[in-house]
Amino acid sequence: PDNPTYDDGYYIPKRLSRNISACILHRPDEHGRALRARDAVQNRETRFLPAKLDFPCSMYIYGDEVALVWTTDHVVGLAVRGGPLVTLMRAMFELYWKAAAPNKPRSPTRKKRP
């Protein structure tokens, strides 16, 4: 949300042009719900973290690389290529992904019987 021009103007179109799907874990807040609402058109699945499994920064995993980005007074980033830290971060993401609730389709509204 800090830089919508980057995501909407560059990152998402570039990812879509390369046919790369995305899996996002996010807090169940307004921004997370807005992301999930656009999943179908942005080749993505967004899941919400349970309250007890918060993650204080953004993590990007692609191939054998992991990037962590967070904002305090300024933006800080760390990129790691290969090795045990990438393996650990990938495993952590998979655990969080399995713990997060998948997007459930809404059931049709039923009329009450008299």
C-alpha cells in the first residue's frame, strides 16, 4: 500500500506478462481484502493469516531467491540467493500457507422455509 504505482504500474503487469502466478499471505484487513477481490484478474491466490501467525514484513520467493522488505522510518530490504536460509524461508512460507484459510466460495443464499 506504500507504493501502489510500483505494484499496479510495474510489478503486477510484468508478472502477468511472464505468466507467473502468485501466492500471497496477508492480514485480514482492508488492503488484504482488496487484494483478494482482484485475485482472478491478477493470476493470484490471497490467503489471510490467522491472528496468531503475523509476519512483520513482505517476503518474496521466486526460484532460489528470497527477498524480505519492511518499512520502519525508511524501506529496508534483504535479498538472499540460494542456500539454507532460502530453504528455511520457503518451508516457513509453506507452513503459514497451510495454516491460512483458503478463499472459500460463497454458498448461495437460501430462503427460509415457513
